[in-house]
Amino acid sequence: MIEHDKSHHRFVWQCGKYEAALMYAVKGDILDFYHIYTPDPFRGGDISTSILKHAFDYARDNGYHVVPSCPYIAGTFLERFPEYKDLVDEGVFPFTEKE
């Protein structure tokens, strides 16, 4: 089961004593999905895909746009699931700008 840990900006799936997670940053109505991690014993399955679908659905349902700064998300995931591309703000990296 995927849990949304809003206070730490993560979507998490407990895998026994391990944890798979998508880390993100938020600024206004933009979520930067910057890292997805799946423990070695669970790689190659559908855990990361499930977490990412859950996170993109959360973004859609809550009016966010997504910056997929993680190369896996920007490439492989979005190629496999183009239905999420309408949420993507490509080339927008508001987290690198100084306030």
C-alpha cells in the first residue's frame, strides 16, 4: 500500500523491512519528482510504477503540474505512460531559482 508522507514530501511503499519511495519537492502548484528508489530485492517489479502512477494521479487530482527531474521518470516512465504527459512542465525548474 502506498502512503503519502506529506511532511517529508514522499510517496512510500513498505516492502517488509525495506522501503520504496518517490521523493519530491513542492513550490506553488509544481511538484518536482526528483528521485524514485526501489530496494534491490524488489527491482524489476511494478513497485516503482505503482508509486509513480499514484503520485501522478495525486498531482492531477490536486491541480499540480509535475517537473520530472529524475531521468527515469522523464524518460522510461513517461514513454510507457504517456497519459501523464499533460501534467508535465518540461524545462521548468523553479527550485534552482534564487528567491
